[in-house]
Amino acid sequence: MAGSAHNLIGDNMRRLRLARNLGQAELAGRAGLSRTAIQKIEKGDSSPRVETLGRIAEALDVEILDLMRQAPRLTAVRFRSKKRMKSREDILVKIARMLHDFKQLEDVLSDRKEYKLKGLAEKIQRLPLKGKERAEKAAEMAREKLGLEPDEVILDVSGGLESAGIKVCPISVAADDFFGLSVLDEEFGPAIVVNVWERITVERWIFSAAHELGHLLMHTNSFNDEDSEYPMREEEDEANIFASYFLMPQEAFEGYWQATRGLGLVQRVMKVKRIFLVSYQTVLMRLMDRGIADKSIWPKFYHFYKLQYNRSLSRKEEPDGIQPEEVGSFAEDMVAAREPHRLDPSDFVVARLKDLTRTALEEEKIGMSKAAEILGMDLQSTRDWAASWGNVDVGHENNASENSRLHPRRKRSA
């Protein structure tokens, strides 16, 4: 093998090893090799045989190809994490490959979605506003651009973003401080990546998608290919406010809040939370933000929750608050402990990549193995998925409009 191939294999080995929190000795033990052998391969000083690569790939739970191929690179990324992650590089490689496959499918099927928010970021940058006011206005402008009424509830956030020409990519990363990232890469973007790890609530998934949309529209200068896990607090706060008002516009919130005034506090908050597909904390913080309640709403809510359910509710919930400093540091810890009346994963289903993959399979543009690779599934699971289609589709001619993912409309008067 050529020297460059050595370095490529070594670099890939190191990236995959670190992403799995494995030391060289532990990887060597799993692969039945010496630590010295692993060191030499990673440095590019050794030319591993195919058999050796197979053992290393099995130890890392990847394919041999993952060790031998050049990792794609994204050039305009806003990586969102509260601390440096060993798996950062591996995450970005997985996302780059996913977006590469996404683009290839769109190209081969001539099915690329127009980016409906094109030009909106420039308009937002010119607003004579900043902070909270700018974020609220940006959310209003984004909703208007997407054809949403001021009092309209978004029933399918991921589908709505996809129909607007934004690639939405779910990825499961066992990390309680990584919720997602956004991509403005000219070739593959715009794209939003959401961490759908099972220990993170669905409410968090939805909020993260809207949060990253806020970055795409308000913080275009923050996208780069450098280490950016330590985002500016001001930008994070703005994106949180954007997400809150994008998902829960004030006109609709006021209508539903007034319509539920006969309910007790806990029941009222839970009903409004389920309407907008947000966390109960998002509802409480909106009450504070609009001056409807003060800080005392928090102990009051937890007191009545315990009375009603005979158990305490952990404050370690998501999402980030509109003004986290006002309610304490617990707003920083957003991993799901218990989100009462929580949503189900079916409330955040990303469909477009699977739709494109299915079409490519049906038109014999790709094979089952390629489909499995694109979807990150094993071959048998991919076959089962294909077998489950049956004959239940009504045909493209009966499909709803481009904005159908955001509809049917649910108004506050319903």
C-alpha cells in the first residue's frame, strides 16, 4: 500500500477508536493484536493485511471500507455541545456521509427541494434589533415565509423543515450535552442534525430542530470547519428564543392559555405543552417572559405537581429556558429525567431520506446493500423495511401540497 493509504487507515482507526472511548491497548485486545501493532498502523508505519483490517473493523463495529475510504468533510458547520467531545470528528464524518448520500439520491432521482427560506437570513441580519426582540421577529418572519398563520400550530416540525428544503438528519449519540448541529455547506446544506438518543426527550428533539433553524437564519457568520463546541452564550439564547416563538407563537399561546383558564395550573400547563409539542418548562418560561407569572411559578408548579401525582418532578429537564439565569442553573442540565405527559418518538419522524431511498430502490437506481448503508441499518432490517411497504400507497398524484407537512392547520379556536 502507498504511504498515503497508511495514513488514511491510521487516521480513520484513531478517529473511530476515540469515538468509542477505546485506548490503543483495549482496541488491541479486542482485535487480538498487540498494542505496538495498533500504534504502528495509526502512525502509518505499518501496512496491515486485509485479515488484520477485518479484525480491527470487527473490534470497532464498522465495515472494512470505513477504515479505508477518505472521510468527507463539511466546511460550514455550527457544532453545538457544552464541552469538547472525543466523538466530534466521527460525528461530523457520519453526518457528511449521510448528507453526501442524501444529495446523490436527490440528484439521481432529480428530486431536489427548493430552499424556501433562501434570502431570509440576509433580511434578518439587516433588522435594527438584537437579542430577544430580534429572535422573536426572526421566528415571526420564518413562520410567515413558510406560509404559517400567526395562530397556527406546527403539527410536524421535521416534515415541515424538509418540505422547506432543509435536510433533517437524526443521529443517535450517547451524549447528554450534545443536542444537534446545523450545516450551511454549499454542497450539502442547509441541513439540521438532531440527536435522537433515547435518553433525550422527544420535546428536546423538536426544540433542537427549531433551535438549529434559528442558527441557520440568525448566525450565518458562526458556521465554520473549526472546533466550535463552545458557542457564544448570546447566540444560544437567541436561538432558544427563536425556537420557543417558532414552535409556540404568542398569538396562538395566548388563545390556548385563555381557553384553558378553568383548569388547575399543572393540568393547564400540560395541555398547552401537548398542543405545541414543547416541554412544560417552555410553557412556564413563556409565562414569565410575557409577565403573566414571576419566579414563584416554579415552586408553585412543582408543589401542585407533587400533590397531584404524589411524586416530585425533577428539575433536570429540557429545553434551555428563554432566560435561564432567572430560574437557576438547572436550566443548563437538559437531559431527560422525566418529562410529564411526554411526547412519543412518533411525534418527530424524519421521512424524506427514507422516501428517497425507497424510490431509488423501486426504480432500481440502488441495491439493497446501498440502501442499508444509506439508512445505517443492517441488511436484514432493510429487507424487512422494504417488505413492510405492502401495497398501501395512494400515489404521488394524490399527495398534498408542498406545505402539507405543516398542515392540517390546528387553530386556537379548534
